[in-house]
Amino acid sequence: MAERPPPTPDTIAAIATPPGRGGIGVIRVSGKKLPEFARGLRKSGPENPPARQAVLTGFYDAEGRCIDTGLLLYFPAPRSFTGEDVLEMHVHGGPVVLQMLLERCIELGARLAEPGEFTRRAYLNGKIDLAQAEAVIDLIDAATVAAARSAVRSLQGDFSREIQALLEQLTELRALLEATLDFPEEEIDFLSSDKALEHLEAIQEKLGHIFERARQGRRLQSGLCVVIAGRPNVGKSSLINRLAGDEIAIVTPAAGTTRDALHASMNVEGIPLHIIDTAGLRETGDEIEKIGIARAWKEIGQADVILLLIDAQNGLDAADSALAERFPKETPRLIIHNKIDLSNHPAGRRENGNNVEIFLSAKHGNGIDLLRRELLAIAGGVPEEDAFIARARHLEALEETFRHITAAREEWPRSELAAEELRLAQQALGRITGEFSADDLLGEIFGRFCIGK
């Protein structure tokens, strides 16, 4: 098991509130001997600020001029977010005031914090594990209520506790299995019976359940990238306007109006949907339109779902089928028959071979609910209440753990090979909470945070 690297001993400071003007702005400082640091900011008051109490005070520059008056809060180590001494200064939220106070903190010996460094120190000081640290930014970035609630569960340690329980079970099983290798003359009833294999199967089943909850949480965090594609003048812009509930795209009878990708966001039952309208796909001599079409194909290549929009009056013809042949084979697609108001076709859904087809009118809204339900089904349905916000690396680690446990079952008669597979499974699982991690992984994770968090 890898030990966490020691935190750096220097003092860091940063503005912890978003850029811009506001009623309140917060400066956060973390390090050692911060009561002395606080005295450098103040002219009067107690020798040491009281712990975890808001104190109204003035903050002064090196010449004794008042920068602002606000609240000072002191959180002594280890009962703070980072596990170090922490000071927070709540002042008026003007950019100039905050910058002046931050510069005074740097004059007193602090350095500007790196992105995510406060949360990184919390991890290094054992206040949170790696999965909880990632949940901090997931909560900040949550786009839906369901995503926020799932992030809170991960931040409170629900996900980590599930992983830790599996790690303990794997440790117990490894210890018993390796004991039979180290002491073959001893009889260990647990491993000489079917109970050991049953125990391994129970771990595998539990792992599958956790993976499904994490997969749903991943979808809550990232959502679905839905690209609307098709030939010109089939109603792509009308459809994105209908889905977004706003006139974000220009709609005219002229073909080729859309020259660039247009983006809109919405959510269906808590799942974020990122809708992209693209230029009509056709052969053209217009250089600007060619650039738009090239960008459309780029978006299609990165999509989670492709909506092939066609005119319901004409149906799926050879030209539409030729476009569909160029779509990535592994990407789910729906065939959307638009303009049913002109073809007198009822709104509906049908399965045609491997294709799901939706009949709707983007102009009038008929059949739009069918499309939303189909997108929700592709996303995995309504997320369970106990879903965990998860990162791609979490799912990769869970999949790798599952592969090693499956291999351990297959190698069970050969104890040495089974023991090695269990060791690899435990190592993969431990990467989620940071029990097995590398410095480059930590840098990648915390580098995505904002400064001051």
C-alpha cells in the first residue's frame, strides 16, 4: 500500500470566491502558526483569534492603512478542512479589495495556492480520501439536483465506505489463501471448502452492484452528448429550439442556414443532455459551409448519441442511409422522422431492425416526449437514489478489479495464480480512494480544481 506523500510545510493563500463583484468575498489561508499571521493583518484584538468563532475586525496593509473591515475565522489544526491551521477572511466582495488583502497575505509570507491545493492538503493530511476529494469539484460542477445529491453522498464518504468494505473482504480472502501457500502443512477449513469460492462470488456480485451505481453516477456527472445530424432543411434547428425551450437557432426555409455547431443544455429526469445542432450534410462549393460540415462530422465522431433527422414526407432514402453508414458503428443512433404535421403521420415510436425510429413534429412538439424518453433509456434510465458520482478512472478501476476477480475464480484450483489475481484486484480497487496512487495521478486530479479550493 502506498503511503500518502507528506504535505508541503509552507503557507498558502487564495481568493476562495468566484471572480467578479459580490456582497462578500473570502480569502483562505492554510499553513502553520497562523495566529501570528493573523496578528500581522490586524491592529488590535486578542493575541490569538478564538477558535471557530467569527470576529469582526479590521484588516490593514504594511503602512497601517485599513484595507477593509470584515470577519476573521480561525480553525486550528487538525480540526480544519486541510488539517492545518486555517484562516478565513470574509470581506466585501470587490475585486480590488480582495486583491489588496491577498497581496498583504503574500507580504506576510504566504504564497499563492495552486489549483486544488487546499483540497489536496486535506487529502494528504488524511481528512478525506481521493474519491471524496474528487466529489468536492463534482458538487461544485453539478448541473442537476440529482447530480448534486450524488456528489454529496460521495463527499460524505458513502462511495468510499463501499470500496473500503470490499477491500477488507479481499484482504481477508488473500490472507487466508496465502496462508495455505506459506503453511501448506496446516489445515485451513475455510479454504478447503466451497465457502471460499462462495465468498469470492459474493465479492464479485457486490462489485457488480457498486459498478452499476457508479456508472449511473458517471452519467449524472457527464450527461449525454446528443448530436443532431442530417441533410439541410430537415428541421435540425427547429428540433434543438424545441428541446432547449428557446430560440437559440435561426430557422428559415432556406437550406444551409446553420454554418456552425450550436450547443444547448437541458436535463431529463436528472440526466444532463448536451444537445448539438450541426450544419446540413451535403456536397457544396461554399467554402464557409464546407468548414461547417467538417465541424459537423467532428461532432458526430465525439457524440454519445446521434439523431439522424429526416423529412417524414420522404422517409429514409438512399442519401440518408449513406450518411448513416458514415456514422461511428459503436455510437447509438435514433432515426427521427420530423415534420409529421406535413405528412399526416401520427407521433410514435417503432423498431425497424436494429434501428429505433421516432416520428415527431419539432415545430408543434408532437412526439418530443417520446424522444426524451428514448434518450433517457439510452442513458440507463432514471438514476437510483443511491447512485454515486463517479469519474472515468473509477469505472476503469472497477472494471479492472472485476476482471482480476473473474480470473481468480478461474484460477482457483491453482492457488498461486489465484492469489496473484486477488492482489492485482485489491491494487486496482485501492486506486479509487488513493490507497494505491501515484504522484502524477494526484497532479492530474487536483489540477482540475479552481484556485482557492
